[in-house]
Amino acid sequence: MRKFLLISTLVVLAVFATACGGDDNTNNEGGMELEIGAQTYTDPKILAQMVKAVVEEETDHTVNITEDIQASPQIIQALDQGEFDIATLYSGEVYNNHFDEDKVEFTTDPDETIAQAQELFGEKFGIKWYDTLGFQNKYGIAVKDSFAEENGIETISDLEEHADELVIGTDTSWVERENDGYRAFQEAYGYEFKDVKGMEVSLMYEGVENGELDVITAYTVDPQILELDMRILEDDGDFFPPYSASLVSREDLVSENEEINEVLESFVGTIDEETMTGLIYEVDIEGKSPEEVAIGYLEENGFLE
């Protein structure tokens, strides 16, 4: 009996020690192991690699990256619960049902939108929302140049005459979003397409190439727009909100670790849309890895020696 109690006690102590050790997210150098979450899009993957490289260069911390998170609410939940420390989010997220309607005022002004995101996500989720990196990656409705020219289409409203014959491809989140998704689009523009197909972003462009899709919800920094001779139509109904890209972090993390805050602040205003489109082109079209492209950019622009 004594032997059994002794063994049981040792097992409990071992489990307790393991549990305590599991909560300690320090690395061998005494720094922390930070977790970055990145969605399925190419730009968050590139940005995650940039942040990882500079954090590990400038601090004692190490960084792990989890890619291909399917939707922004998962990123936000993981930040809120401490599973992620850093991520990239876009200012238009403030309109996606995270807050009571009376707290959010819809606007197409980029500065006002990001100010609301900074205030509201900070209050509710404890997220530090940095000023924009310098580019937007907002939704747009895109068609082939040839189709637009043949039918005199310049604006989203111009599509109404042809919509009942057109199939639109979109990322799955746009189909489900309420304030700026397909349902709201129908109400704003007063028409619907023949069919709507939700899919991975890369598959949308394949669908355009093989003729399965006539219209897509593109992103304004997608290099495939130029590669496939497409154009983004004018949003004459001012439907799509601004989507200014920003780094975000847990407020408690950066308030207690100024060196991490300084790294994240150093990226503010440094990447415009033309630059990001070029970086995405290197990954999506030329086949380079996000890490390779990120390191190249950082070295060329003085972030890394």
C-alpha cells in the first residue's frame, strides 16, 4: 500500500511539473516563443515571415508561424485567448459583426475606419491595432478586360444587365459575411448573379482561366489581375469598406515588452500597394516562398543587415 501511495505521489508530482513547464513559453536564450497566425492569403504569410525575421534579429525571442487560418474571426479568437501573439488584420474587419451595431459607424474613409478598429478591438479583445502598413487589400469585383470592353462595362452597376448570365467566384468568407458580403451586395446593387461559388482564392483565378467563372471578388493587390488581363470595376455604390492592412498584437504582450512593440511599430507606413503587389507576384506567379521574398525585401530596405 505504501509503495502504491509513493508511486501515485511521484506520478502526480511529475504531471504537475510537466504542466508547469508547459506553461513556460520561454526559449533556450531566455526569451519568449511567440506565435504568429497568418490567414490563407499570400500577404499575411509574407508579413508573418518579415516580423519573424526582424523579431529574431533584434530580440532574444523566437517566433513560430501558423499559416492557412481560414477566417479572420479565428485569428481574433486566438489573439483574445492568448494562442496567437501577433497577426495581420485589415481595418474593414471592424464592420464584420464583432460589435453591437450602435458602436460602429460605417464609413469608406480609411482613417476613420482604422481608428474605429483600434478603439473597439482594443476595448473588447485586448488587441493592439497598429497604424496601417501602408497598403489596402480590399475587395473588388473583377472581370476580364475583353468582356468589359465588349460590353462597355466600367462600374459594378454596369454588370446588372448581364448578371443573370454570369457566374461569380469568391472566397468562402465573402459568401458568409453579413455587412459587406454577398447578401449585402445584393441589397446595395439590386441584382444577383446566376450562380455564386465559394472557393480558395487561388482557385478563383483558375476558374477565370478555364472559363468556369465570369466574375470574381478580387483583392486589390492580387498580381493575377494583371497576369490574366483582368480589371477591377469601379465601386460606384461605395459598397466595399476600406481594408487597410495592419499588424496586430496582444496588448498585454507589447505593453510589457517594449522591444516587441518597437519591431512592430517599425513596419508602419513602409509598404505601399505597388510594393505588396510585387511581393505577392514573386510568390504566386514566380513560385518563390514567402520566407525568401520577405527576407529579400527586408535586406533591400535596411531591416536586416
